[in-house]
Amino acid sequence: MNDDDNGHEKVVDFNGVRLVVETSKDPIYSFSGVNVTLPCHYHHEPESEAKHKIRIKWSKLRDDYTKEQDVLVAIGKTYMAFGDFQGRAHLHRAGQREASVLISDVRLQDDGKYRCEVIDGLEDASDVVELRLRGIVFPYQPPRGQYSLNFHEAERVCQEQGSLIATFHQLFQAWSEGLDWCNAGWLADGTVHYPIRLPRKPCGGVHLAPGIRSYGPRHRHLHRFDVFCFSSRLRGEVFYLEHPTRMTLEEAKQACQDAGAEIAKVGHLYSAWKFHGLDRCDAGWLADGSVRYPIAKPRPNCGPAEPGVRSFGFPSKGRFGVFCYEER
């Protein structure tokens, strides 16, 4: 058994019959909350019938291929899913020599690389396909201020905001779509980066080309930075509530509950702005105690000339409206 440079395995049987497994060479793009099929097909070279009952195994890989998470194992028409994929991963064999997997109700953590392995007796071969969720990356710092999160705290605050800590490819995609941010933040692999579209002196210097600036790997307990979080399309709806005299944070939380919803998280607001065009020139409370508002169509008296989610920080006092989130 030999691995090629991409981690794909190629196996030649002793009788000269080679088992070949093929998946999509291009990433499969999807959103959270929907169903997606990861394609996988196999055949023999030269062409021949399978000598044994085919066994199929799907695994989710880390980017460096050093660790796998079992997704699904199938023998014949019988299959079993594991862990977070129980009830969500299903064998999809619409045609002969197909070993595809259907993942239902896609979640943020499903983003990544998957290995499809086919075993025919002593022969086995595999190929890798990548599932990428379309979403939005947003920088986040907690109420206690800039550069106050170690890696584990960064992971936790992203989850608390209805998102996950972003990967490098998610940050790169966000940078290619216009994200420009001068504060360094953690990514999922324990490295620290920041994306720059407009080079300037405080952000690495004016003579460096635009790009992703890197601090490299950092100590996950000792070093402290901000974090880049990733959220995908919402299953529910974000809406704005106001009161004639505005509200404190506690009153805002209660108002959302009275409306049959919950106070929105930061990830909810960014997703609603990105995918549903939420546009509101009124500041509102969010679950973390911050006050923000989303602008899809910039106009006078609504902040900068570019679309975005504006922030008033974490006011200790003040009365505002509130953004609520209702699950569908």
C-alpha cells in the first residue's frame, strides 16, 4: 500500500487487478442545516467483478491527516454511523460501484476533509474529498478587551456566539471577499493570523503586499489574542424589537422571550446580515452584552461607506433595542 502526495492510497493486487476509488477533485460546497452528498465511486482495472462483499468506510480527517473520526462503515447494504454522525450519515448508492455518503442536517463542525475507503478482500483503496461550508468569518473580542483570550477560551467564546473557531481556509476565503482586520486572532489549528486588504503602517507596514499576516503557532495556554469565528446560514430568523423607552440588557432578553424567541448571538447577526441581507440602522443588544447593528445598504448616518456589522462595544449603561433570534 502506497500513499501519494495527497494522502490518497493506491493498491495493486497480487494478480494485477487494481482497485481504484475516486471522489470529487473539487471541494463540495454546502450550508449548515441542509443535506449534502459526498460522492465516491470505485472500479477495478482491468475491469472485473468484486470478489468479496464490498466494505465501505468513511472517515473525517484532520488537515494534517494524522487523526481520523469514524463517520460510517458499510458492508453490503448494511451500514452504521458513529458519533455526531449517528442518524445523519447515510449510505447513498444510487448506482453500481457507488460508495457515496449523504450527510443530513449539516453542522458547522462538518466542514473539512473526508476519506472514502473501499475494501474488497485484501485489496483496499481510498480517496479524499473536501466539504466546505459557505459562511462568514467575523473577528471577535470579549467584553474584557483586546488580546485577552488563550486558545481554549477562544474556542469557547466562538461556540457561545453560535459559531466555531475559523479554519485558515475559511479566513483566506473571507480575506478574498474583502475582510480587512488589523488585530491578530486565533484559528482552529492553534495558529494566529490577521487579514489585510489595505496595507498600512500599524498592520505590518505599508510596503508589504495585501495578504494574511501570520504569527505562526502560539502557546495555547499562555499566549492571548482575539479570535476569528465562523458561522453559516441560519435555520431561523433574526428580527429587531424596539420599545418606546428602549431597554436595558436584562429587559431586552425578557422582551425576546416574550416574543417566543431568544436574544440573538453575534454569529446570528453576522449570518443574517450576510445571507438574508438584514439591514437595520438601529443599535440593538446581543446575548454577549454587546450592542451592534447590521448595514447591507450603506447610507448617511449609518456608519462607514462599506456594508458591515457596526459595533458600539459593550456599554455598561444605556438603553437600546434588541435583536432576537427565532429558531425554525
